[in-house]
Amino acid sequence: MQSFGLSPDDIRKINMRHTAIYQENQKWIPAWKFLSEYIFPERGAFDDRQPNQGQTFDHRTLVNGTSTLAARTLAAGMTAGLTSPSRPWFKLGVEDPDLAKYKPVQIWLEDCRDRMMAVFAKSNIYQASHSIYEELACFATCGALIAEDFDTVIRAYVYTAGEYALGTGPDGRVNTLGRKYWRTVGQLVAGYGLQNVSPNAAAMYSANNTEQWIKVCQLIEPNDKRIVGMRGMRNMPYRSVHWEDGKIQEGVLRFSGYREWPLITPRWKVVNTSAVNGTGPGWDALGDIKQLQVMEVRKLVGLDKMTDPPLQIPDDHTIANSQPGGITRYAKGVGSGDGVRPTYMVNLNLADLRAEISAKEDKINEYFYKNLFLMLEQIDRPNMTATEIVKRHEEKVMALIPTLERLKTEKYDPLIDRTFAIMVRKMMIPQAPQELSDKFLHVDYISTLAQAQKMVETVKSDQLLDHAGRLAALAPTALDNYDFDKEARDYGENLGADPRLIRSDDEVAALREARAKEQNQQKIAQEMAAATAGAKTLSDTKLGQGSALDKVLQTLPGVPAMGSQ
């Protein structure tokens, strides 16, 4: 085994950090187990369960699947509404507003975005995003690694609750991820090299015992040993260390680094900066989910007792045959009152019980925003727009805004930054215009749900413009209060329209100048035509016949009346 240049003190600190974040993580495990049991039994990795051991689901616990269906709808709706593979969901921009209107810059930014969308489509990012949304719906926290891939440029590896532990910095942002995962001896040697595995693993490999499972640990964290400006794996901003569980003092399997933060670790919401993991819909709904299962079980028990009630049988009777058409014999002379009869009758009011269950299901669906996300699943309908979503679910969109903002900083920004950096290194990004040489890029999100978030404000703009239209009918000068040019630009931005469709200020000014010049020329031509027509009419007018011209001339001093001698 090797140390890869790590000192004993380095190894001790790495092991201590890994142990510390896992100890903190253990406090969340009991709640995560409940969430897994009542929402997604197939998710979660607890109790050091080895792979391929099989897993049994206790359907006596999850009798009613409303919570599972609601969580799946949330995940599908977020996929369609936030990161749909069928439409652009982000665009690149620059902070300088004048530069943002410069056509070569706009074209370059659009080209970069299109190339990134092609990489996302070729990789497994969209499948991984759906898994991330399911983890968020259930556990409200997720961790995933964005790795470089020779064939698809990037590849995402999504972890489930219990498989990893997060650590945060003083600002509350996640800056560390620890993992515990399993590899067979054969996988261990193939992935890390025979010279790097422990003597125990090497011995099993030599004995051809390659299917034995071995637990491996990993820690990704900021590289506090980095020397800024120096090249090499040891001087990258983030380091990654793998080792066999319990054997880090003997050496590590691999030491590597990342040039940018390689993880996406979204959390639905966090209580405060000291909270490492998040809480979300599954947490909020768990009490009602448990109540629903109890109600469902009691309904089934009641139905069972109604159709097959418990019986009382006299001592001299045989066991009653309760099957349809079954016969139960009893002694002669025994009256009907002494025969087999129900111990008690169950008269269950199914209508009331079903109404209570339905109300509980509706409440659980509300926790998961099912109506909103069910609408987003159908986002490809021709008449589905962000405006329609806001009109129907404005309150839900407003409630989701904090989560959407957190997803931007903890999921989408790291994903786009990481992908863009990898593509630059692979020379997949075209040469930028000279004007961008010292500029920073930023990302705007234009997914349907992001647009709906912006449309909350745009709906107010619509109301304002409707009011302006009514004012114009009464007092046209009232329109002087409105900057319609700014409104047009802001509206297009909120809609996420292609910036190439919006003219720049210079283009608008030139267009208006040309229009004004054309209108002025038309006015002059019309005035000249009118003057020419007037002169001709005047020359053709006969005097002394009581025409309008006669009356005008009569008012002039020294001019005799027409027709006088």
C-alpha cells in the first residue's frame, strides 16, 4: 500500500474528519429509515448492508401508496419543469448590460449553451436528476458526484441516504463529502491496482477469492495543503482520498484532486447554517403518512370482519365451515338459538371512512405539491405556459421560491460550472470574443418553473399594463408615466426569450430614426400635394358667382364687389 505523499498527520486528520461527519450523520439515520419505510422502501443504505444481499419490503407498513405516488410525481414534475431534456432550461450571460446586447457576445453565449445541452443529453445527467429529485422528495438531501468521462464528457454518480455524509464550512455551505461503499476484491484490484490494496485484499486476490466484499471509504474536501500557483494533483483546490475501511494507517488506495467543486449536494430547506442535512416534503408529511396507513389497515380489518365475522360455537359443535356454500353440522334437537352465530356484528360506515382516508390523501398530496407537479408533467402540451401555471398555482409557486433558489446554488450552478470547466479543458468551447477576455459569465435559469417564478412578477406587470390601457382611453397623456421600452425588455427576459429576438437600444434608436425620417418625408409629400391641389382649385375658380373666394375678396380693402360696374 502507498501513502501518495500524505504524511502521518495528514492521514490522521483525513480519518478524523471522515469519522466526525459520519458521527454527525448517525443522528439523522433513524428519521431517514422511517422516510424510506413509508415513502421509498428501495432507497436508503443503512446498517452496513452489503450489495446483492436482497431486500424485503414490509407491505404491512406501506399499505396505502399515496406517499410513494406523490413523491414520484414531484420528481417527474421537477424533471419536466426544471431540467427538461426537451427544451433549454438555462442560458449564459454577462454582468455588463451593454456587453450583453452586443450581437457577437450573444451568439457566442448561445453557442456555448447549445453545446452544453448536447453534452447533458449524451450523458446520464437527466436520469441522475430524476434520482436526485426522488431523494429530495423523500429525504430532502442528496449527494452526487460529477466526474469526467472519456465517452460522454461527464457522468453523474448519485448517492442515496446513509451511503454518504456531508460536512459544511463556516458559511453553512457544503464543502465536504464522506462515503462508505462496497467493492469486491476483483473490483478493488481492477480499480486501484494490486500494489495499492491491503495485504489482506492482495492475499484474497491471489487465492482467486475475487468476489469477497470489502468496504471502502472516501473523503472529498478542500485541499488545505495546496500551494496556489503550483501545478500537480497535490495542488488542486479539492482533494479526494480513498482507503479500505479501518486500514488508512497502512496506506490509501488513491489520492486525487479536482480543479473545481465536483459535487452537487442540494437540500430542500435547512433550518439554520449549522444544519448539515435538509428537511422537506417527506419530513412534513410523515405524521400524516403514518396515520393514513393505520386508517387503511383498520378499514381492511373492518371489511374483513364484515365479510367474515368472528363466530361463537357451542362446545358440542364442530368447527364452523365459513367458506361459501360450506356446511356446518350440529346435534339434533339443538335450537337455532344454540347454533353457530357471530360473536358480534360489524357495521362499518364505509362512506365516512373513505372520506376520511381521501382527506388524508389530499393532505399528503399537498405536502408534495402534487397538483402543481402533475401539471408540470404535462408541460409539453401546446397550451401549457408559465403564465397558466402561475394563474392556477401562484401560491404554490411562491412557497417553492426558497427551494428553487437553493437548488440554483447547490445543484444547477455547480453542475454548470463543472461541465463548462471540463468542456474548456477538452477544447469543446469555441474561442470567446475579445470583449469577454476579462469578464465573468453568469447563468440565468429559464426552465418552465423558473419562468413561473419570474412570472409571479410578470403577472403584476400584465395587470399594470391593463390598467394603463384603460387610462389611455380616458387620458392619453397618462401613458407618459410608463417606460414601455423597459417593460418590453424585462418581459422578454422574464419569459426566457432568445435574446436575439430583442433589438438592442442602438437598433431601436436607428429604427425609430429611420421611421421618423420616412414619416417626415411622407408628411412633406402630402403637404406639397395638398398645396398643388389647392393652387389648381384656386386658378379654376370663377369670380362673381358668389363663391367662397368672392366672399374672401370682399373683405379685402380697396377691392370692389364682384359684379359691380
